[in-house]
Amino acid sequence: MTLLAVVTVRCFAEWKQSEVVILLDQIQAVMTNDDNIKYSTMADKLEWDKVKVGQHTPSECKDQWINITTKVYHCLFTVIKPDLCRWVFRAIR
């Protein structure tokens, strides 16, 4: 199962897939271009009142964003952990 498939299955409790796509598009539209900011800080600073998807409130949109990013980071870490361990082992030799 791909990373996207895992995240997709786990993130759509009360959201349609099309709503999540709209959410991601709207978040990207209101995000700052500061690539050095942590995603959790960005989530706190984002103007969530400008993000509205269907009947979901800005608060629900933020909660869904946090849910998605948490799943993505967890899955990503699981996928790259073996490579990270090998890289660290080689670096300390």
C-alpha cells in the first residue's frame, strides 16, 4: 500500500475525498512562502477563517489538516526510518 493510500484511508472519517482536495488547495492559497516554518507553527498562524470547505467550519478544517499532516509524517517516518538508521550508522563510523 502506498503512503498516499494509507493516508487516504485513515483521513476521510467525515470528509469526502473531493473536500480534502479542496482543503489542501485552499490551505496552499493562504499559506505563507516561509519554507523554514514548522508545519505545526504554520497551522497555528494560518488564517483559518479564509479556509472553508462545504459545511465544515474553519476549526474543523484545521483539525483535518492536523490529522492529515500527522498521518503523513508518521507514515513517512515509517518508510524512511531504515534509511535514516543506515545513514546515521555510516555517519558515526
